Amino acid sequence: MAGWARNEHRRCPHREGSLPRGGPGRQPVVASRGGSVPPFPSAAHPTSHGLPAVSRALFDTRDEGEVLRLAMAHVSAVGPYRAEAGYLRVDGHLVPSRRIGPGHSSAVDRTVRELTGRDGLVTVPGMPWGRALALRGPDGLHGYLVVTSRSRPTEAQHVLLATLVRLTAAALSLAVAHRRRREDALELHRLRRERATLQRRMISMEVELGYQRAVHAALAELASSGRGEEAVTRALHELTGLPVLVEDRFGRLRSWTGPGRPDPYPEPDPARHEEMLQTVARTGGPVRIKDRLISLVRPRGEVLGLLALVDPRDDADEYTVFALEHAAAYLTLEMSHLRHLAELELRLRRELVDDLLAGTDQASAYARSEAFGHDLHRTQYVVAVQWPSRAADDAFARTVDRAASAVGMPSLVTRRSDHVVLVADGRPQEQALYNRLAQETGTPDGTIGVSTRCDTPDGIPGRYQEALRALEVGRRSRQRYGTTFFDDLGLYRILGPGIEYRELEAYVQEWLGRLIDYDGRHRTTLVETLSTYFDCGGNYSETAESLAIHRSTLRYRLQRIRELNDHDLANVEDRLNLQVATRVWKIMLGGPGPRPAGPDPLSSSP
């Protein structure tokens, strides 16, 4: 007894096969038979003096599995008992931990489950006495102890066993309550963390929604006011704090809001700009390229321009991207609308110009032109523009119209099969329109013809013929590219449409007939040589260089011309008529024609 009293407070060490410690869901285990347990009085002399120590040990334990293990370990101390198995109720199911051999454990499990919370008999092979004792607490069943004995227990031993069962059930209730408090605390902590996370998320969503409402409100105000792209850039700058710009399809600046605007704005490289547009188009959303965050203005797949934020420090966040995307969507609608209006206005302007060129009622012309803000009461000039590298389509007509506006030349524009026509308010400035178009198109191979002044709409058809004549003369001159004014044509003013062709043909035949016939028979270019000789003012070196022939070849050709032609180049009168005849031949009669195939028989001296 003294030895049992000294060791009654010891805890049995955890051994293989014991109930696991922890909460629900873990398998309860018990100590093996060889486990170390506090020595109780022998079964022959049962006593209740050790129960207080066992009670303290049980109630000091906060783990259900450990409570069951201690109870099973001390069953033998209250009588001739042996703990065969223990069960803990886990998530509504009885989870066993047994010592019974595997051949009989299923029968015991089935018996215990069929008891449904009541005490009952259990049959274990080799054991004449067996009981399944329910471990019930205030909140229901906690589990079972399966106890056997080789002899029938006394009444006192029954009382001790019942006391141990009640103590175990009470300890289990306390352990369950402790576990639930711990679980509740953990759940409360989790819920508080989750609540804090949700609160932060709600605050973030509220901030995001507030920002989105601000973006929508700003753009809705723009939509209701009908203001243009400068208002878009200004609103986006106020929302993001970053400089904002709009470029057209070709990379030229249309609008800028914010600090740091380059002056002058750099001219784009066409190839690189096109590559950049394709890169952004493939991505679909805003794309960062160097220090800019770019979004395309692209209705129905056609790029009209781009909207960009200048962000060298990469400060743009998701709010900035949201504002840029929605501003680009609004700008797409705005620019599409402007594009539609521009196309409609261009069509109506074209119809007016077509009527003016063909001849129309003056009162109607004045009224229609005023609707477009063009004053036909002022002095007008007709301008014909031809650019061989560009088809005379709507796109080129818009380019010409834009270039004319850029050089301060208000105009009405239309197009023909191979050229664009403008009715311009005021005399064009020398080469200003040509230089601008060369810059816009990227090529200098264009020709412009300008008529004389026109004071009333009924004179526009005649001025159109003058513009065509100036265009044709310019196109056939040695300096084919640039602007030609009808006022400056001199002799060429009579060599255009409207002149009697039969008289001109007879005149050319009289002065150049033999040379033309010779060129036709022998595939030579004597008439072209003579024309170039006159164009170069009789300068041998310049003429030879222009014709890409040697000076000796030129001298031979001129000698041949003298031999074939009865007219003397040294005679002033003959020389004048020959020069005029070459002009008529070139401008009116289509010369020089295509050069004959094969070598020129007069390409070198004999």
C-alpha cells in the first residue's frame, strides 16, 4: 500500500497501441499490457483509498484519449478486472482501441454499437465475465470501457469499478468541454481574422468602387457635354495625375495634358510606329512601351489613334489601368463619331465641289458652302493635286484636306480618277502645300497645278481647266515635282485643253514633221533631243547630261537634225518656232512617247 501511495500520481508513458491525444477525429489508443501503471492494491484486497489519486490524475488530463488510457490502465487496481478495449465517441461514431484478438474484435465492436449508450454484456473468449460500461456525461455518451474478469467480482469491486467509470466519464466531460472551449477559441480567432480580412477587402472594394464611380462620373460628364478629346485627356490627367496624350493613326500629336510636353513633338518613324501599333493590337489591353502605358483607339478593328499615359517611374496601378481603359473606350466612341461626321461632311463637300466644277446655280452654291463654313464670296483658286505613289481615293483626299488646313488654306475637296481637286479660299503659298504633302506621304513625287483667281462660282469650271493645264505642264516639265501656277505658264497657257488640235497638229507637222517621221522609221529620239536642247537653253553639257549621252553623240544628233530639217537653228525666227513646236508636241500631242525597244541608232557618232 505504501508503494502504491508513493506512485499513485505518476502518469503512464505513451506507448504503442495507446489512445492518441488530441481532439475529435484522432484514433484513441490504450497502453499495452506491459505498460507502466501506478501500483494499485491487489485484486484480492480491493480498496477505494487509491481512487482520489486516480481521480486527480484523470481530472488533471485535458486530452480525451489520455483520460481513457489512464482509466483502462487502472481498471485492474479496483478488482479482478482487465480492460479489453476502449471506445471514444468521435464525430458521432465510436472509435475503438482494443486488446482483443483480431478474430473477435468485430463481434465486440458490433455488440458495443448495438448497445446505443446503455451498459451491456460482452462476450470475450476465455473470459467468463464481461461488460461494456457506457461513459456518459451531462452532454451525452463519450464512449465505452469493455471490462472482463476471470472470476465473478464482489459487490465492493462492482462499486469501485462503477466509481472509476463515473470518474472517467466526468473527466471525459471536462476534457470534452476544454477541447470545445479551445476549438471555440480557435474558431473565434479564425472568425476574427476572417472578419478583419473581409473588412479590409470591403474597404478596398469601397475605395475601388468609389474610384470607378469617379471615373464613370467624369466620363459621363464628358459624354453629356459633348466635349472633344482634349477634355478626355484633361479628365484622365486629373484622375491619374500622369501626363496624357492622344496621337493619330500616324503617330502625330493631337492632344496633350500635363507637364513635360516635348517641343517640338518628335516626328514618328513610320515603320517603327506601325510595328508598335501591331504589338499593342495583338495584346488587346493597355501595353507598356518604354515610359508610356498605351491603349489603342480602335473601333471595329480600325486603328484611329492611341491614348497614352506618360509614366516613366512605372507608378501606374490597377486603378490607373482601369481609368485608361475606360477613357480609351469613351475616346473610341468620340473619335468614331468625329470620323463619321468627317466622312459625311467630306462626301457633302465633294458633292458641292463636283457641282461647282461642272457648273451650278450660284445662289445654291453660296448657301451650301456657307453650311460648311466656306465663303465662296471671297476669291477662289482651283488646285489639282496628283501623287503617282498614292491612289486618288478617300484616304488621300483626307490627307490633302488635312495638309491644306495645316498650311492655312481653307478648301472644299473632291477627287477624280487620278487626282484630287480643291476649291481654295485665297491664293496658295508657292510650295507650302506641296512640302506638307511630301511630308505627309513620305514621298516627293507629286505635282500640283493652281489656276488663276476666280471671283464668282460660275467661273470655277474654267479655272479647273487652268489647274489641269498647269498640272500637265508641271508633270511634263524637266522639274516634274512641285507646284505650277497657271499665271506663270507663259507660252504654255495656250497649250492646254480647249485649244484647236488640228491647227496645233499642222503647226507641229510643219516644223517637226520630218524629224517625227524619221524617229518613227528608225526608232530614234531626235525630237526629244531637240526639245531637251531647248529646255537647257542650248547648253551642250547640260543637255548631254539630261539625256544621259556623250557630248559627241549630242553634236552628231544636232547635226543630223540640221540635215533632215530645212529650218535653221541659228535663225532666231526658226529657232523660236522650233522651240514652240517642241512644246506643243510634248504638252498637247503626247510626246515623247514610249522609247522604242533596242539600241538607238544615233546613240553614238558613226
